[in-house]
Amino acid sequence: MNLTFSHVGICVSDLERSLRFYCEGLGFEPAQAHTVGGEFGRLMEVDDVVLQSRFVHRDGVSLELLHFDSPGHSGGSERRPMNQLGITHLSLRVDDLDHVAHVIESFGGRVVTSTRTALGPSDHPLDFVYCTDPDGVRIELMHLPD
């Protein structure tokens, strides 16, 4: 079987804000841009669809940011529970957890400080915290010392 991972799609409420967050904030590189219409309506199971698709890449990972011009997006920007079926989070390995958390906040995301967890020896702990992008997509920051 020939199978290759392609990308993860994320529905966003404000395309420019999300592009700034992922590209300027987290260092993804902008790539392909597409306007998608009714030709994908059946595939997406959305009537009268018109959307802007922007791919961003980093470290061999591609995200597709999807902004629905029509009919718009649905749902809120609250974090999904970790035990809700489906994709739970994106995970980033970082050298300086506090710095990246600050960057996330400065680009419209949120740091959930109550999730901060350190494990292991106090001189070289594994350090984790959950954050969200501007639309509530959960992002795990993890510092794993060498």
C-alpha cells in the first residue's frame, strides 16, 4: 500500500489572524492558497460552499487553514475536551516553554496555565502546558530536555 501523510485541516474564523498566529508566531511558512467553491460541496458536505484555503508548512507538517466565506463557520472557540472523540491537539516540542507561551498569547492565542505540568527530576524536568490558537484549537507545548 502506498500511503503518504498530507495535512491537517483547521477551520478558522479569521484567516489573516490565523495566518499571523501560525506563520509569524509559530514559524510556519505560507504555501499554497486556493479559493474553493461548489465543486467541493459534496466532498465537504456543505451546501453553497465558498472558502479560502491557505496551507502552511513547518518541519514536514502541513496545516490547511480553512476560512468559510459561505455559509460561514459553526461552533464556538472553546477548547474541546481531551476525551472527546476526534483530533485532540497539535503538539510542539520547544526549547523555551515560557517564551513560546508568551508568543502564543501575543498572537491571539491563550495559555491555559492551570495545565502546566512538570514531571521527572527537578534539575531536568519534562515540562508541558496546553495553549490554544485564536479559535480554541488545543496546542501542547512540551519541553523535553536532552
